[in-house]
Amino acid sequence: MRTAVVLLAVLCVCDGVKFGQLCSGNTGNTRRTSDSWGQGHYGARRGTREHKGLDIVCNDGSTVYAPFDVTLQGRVTVYTDANKAAINSGVNLRGEGLCFKLFYVQPDRVSGSVRKGQRIGVMMPMQTVYRGITSHVHVQMCDKSNPTPYF
């Protein structure tokens, strides 16, 4: 009697979904690393809490693009602190089987469909609130899971 051993490898290929360019001037979706305000990777410490998104470098005032064909699903309010009103906006999106949010974006509109590479809105003036930070779009999955594999 022969015994056969079968090995299965499970790889996270994330269904092959990858974010296209999010921000003008950052064709490779460069991530925010470390600056005087902290780090931009998923899970970075924020005092007593964890960062639940991934920060993609984006200069204040830059155009923000759809990373793939998406449906806009409403505005995001990022903060309750009135001192952060200058950057208190974002947008909910769905596409490629994903639900995600983009923070610090002033969307052109908050409903309807947008094709990959088309303008979603403009990066808000992050430097007015967090002087010296690497300005960035914060990408957060709706379920707060790690978005890094999609980049």
C-alpha cells in the first residue's frame, strides 16, 4: 500500500487586485515612512492605539485618482476635532470586490462611478494641521483590515 502526501501552499494573492496610482506626482504609490509625526504603515503605534490604514505620499493640492474602477459611496468625516477642519474629509469607495476609504481628500462628488485613473478629488492641506508631516492620503479598508497587500 502506498501513501501519498499532498502539500498545499496557500498564498495571499489578494485576488490579484492592486491599487493603481492614487496621487499625481506619485506614480509608484510611495508609502509614507517615518517623520516627526510617526510612521505610515498599517499597525504603526498612535499612542495607545494602532494605525488602521496605509499612508500613501501625496502633496497638498495634488489630484487624487481612482485606483481602479470604483463606485463612490458617500463622504467620510475623519475627525470630530474642529481644529482639524482643514483636512476633515474623505470618501467611501467600492471596486474590485473591495470596500475602502480615502482620508484627507476633498472629493469632487460622493456618488456615482469613476473609471481607473480619473480624478476623484484633491489632496487637502495637511501641512496646515500637521506642520512637517509627510502629506499623504490615508487608505483604510472598511473592515479595518490591512490594505498593504493591495499595493
